[in-house]
Amino acid sequence: MAEYTPVGLENDTRPITALTHSGNFHADETLGYVILHYALAPHGDLKGRVLGESADGRLRFERSRAPDRIGAADIVFDVGAVNEPARGRYDHHMKNKPLRDDGTPYSAAGLLWKDYGLAAVRHLVATPVDDATAEAIWRAIDGSLVVPVDQDDNGVAKMGKLSLADIVSACGPAWDTAEVYGVQEAKRREAQGFANAAGIVAAHLTHMVDRVRASLKAADRVVAAYEQAEDKRILIMDTGMPTEKVIFERDLPVVYVVSPAGPKQWNVKAVPPVRGDFGQRVSLPEAWGGLETTALARVSGVADAVFAHPARFICGAGSKEGAVTMARRALEIDAASRA
């Protein structure tokens, strides 16, 4: 976090001009613009500001390489060859690049997220959150989105095909646009491409922030459910939500997660031995694999049994009690097979 008040955050009414370079654009400066939008003027017209179609008294945005325009702007990012955040300068194209604590070079987006990310998060969350939650969201987005952009933009590691970086680049006009359609049309298409890319990045960032917020909420509920569990190997959740992340981060000995899959079905899902793997710590009984309804009820002894996947990683019953019974019997069968 910043040790100074970033430009524009010291006064929420002073007009601010932000500038990045013209020409080809990438995820770096596109994300940087989106961060400033949400931090300083979240109710403004994200695309209209880029295209000059909307007057926004709080935040003005330019794309230029002209020295006089760079000098006049309040915030300059990804251009200008100066990294002085306290003065609103956020470039990283110099010999002594600004680095993260682990040595990863910052991109302009990373530098802006460091200073303006927390303010952006507070405007992005649908409902107010406390300081600890806002910072946790900021850190999660930093690691999952901003660091990969830093790495991609600095040639450390590519984000890959169909990544955010690839999608942003695809919004730019083809290389021969000026040749085919003329210089003015090429400039118009470049501006429209940046505006479209900003819209995509804004939507992605908004969804990511909301999912992180929900993930933090889920973590609290998973821990509470685990603490209340009679058998710590069976985690019973009254609402469907992601559980695997918490199970592995906290090294919980959970084998099966029981949760609702709809108004008339509860599922038992086996936890994999490694997060994200397709295996199971304890597979469902071999005799259950691929069976449904009557046949499964007869073999399992659970009257409202619905199905058991052939791969034996998930099964379901018509009630919470039925699903819990299936989980318990699966553990009993596994223990007997090892005896």
C-alpha cells in the first residue's frame, strides 16, 4: 500500500487528467485505466470517456505520446519513462524497473493497483465491507490477476491464449488498417478498440472482485461447519458454495462434502487428494458406481438414493439425511475393505 496519498485520492472532487500512450495497447495499460476509473470516477462513462463522447468532470482520459500532453497530465502511466508515484507518474520502461518484493517487475497496472486498487475495490463491491475484507480482496486480485499481467507485460511469463492479455490485444485494429481504410479511420478504430477492451477488463475485474468477496464469505462458513461436524471427515454445508480451497489451505481432513444440489437433491462429493485433481481421498464404493434410483437404493441401503457417478467421485440422494447416510456408509465400506 502507498505511504503517501495518491494523486486524486486526497480530494474526491478535483478534476484529474490521466494519460497513457497512444498506439498499440495491451492488458497492462487497459487494466490501469480501468483501475483509475473505479478508484476515481466509478459512475463515469468508461467507454465514452475514451472516445471523447462523454464529458466527465471528475476524470479526463487521454492517449498520447506528445511530451507536452504527458507533462500536463495529473496521472501518467505506461509512458513517460518516470516512476514517481507520489507525483502521479507510473511508468516501468526504464533500466532500473520497479520490482515487487519477490523480484517480479511491476507493470503500470501493478503500480496503479498498489496505489489505487483498494479504492477501486471499495467502489466495486456491491455492499460495503470492512477494512480487513477490502484488503483481503485487494490482495487476492493482486495475486490472481495483476501479477500475471505484470509478468506478461514484462516478458516474464505469458498469460497464454484466450487469456485476458490475448483478448485485449485482439480488440486492437489489424496491422494494415491505415493502409486499407486510411489514417483517420485507423485512429478511430484504435480508440474504439481500446474502449471495447476497457469494457471487457472492467467486467472481468468486477466479476473477480465479487467472486473473491463471496469466497471469503464461504471460507468463514466452511470453517464454522467443520467445527460443528461430528465426524470431521464429513463436511455438511447447508448451502452450496466452494469448499475445496479452504479444505486444502487449512489442511482439513475432510473426505466428503455434503451439500444441496437443488430443492429435491443433496449430493456427496469426494475431496481429491490434491487440490484440482480428478482423484479422490476416498472413492465412493465400487458397487455403487453408475447406478441410479432403485438399483442404487438396493445396493446402498439408502431409500432415496438418486445416483452415483461411474467415476465414483459424486453421488446424491433426495434428502440431506439420505446424503449424509451415503457418506457415512461409504466410509464404513472403505474401512471394511482395508481391514
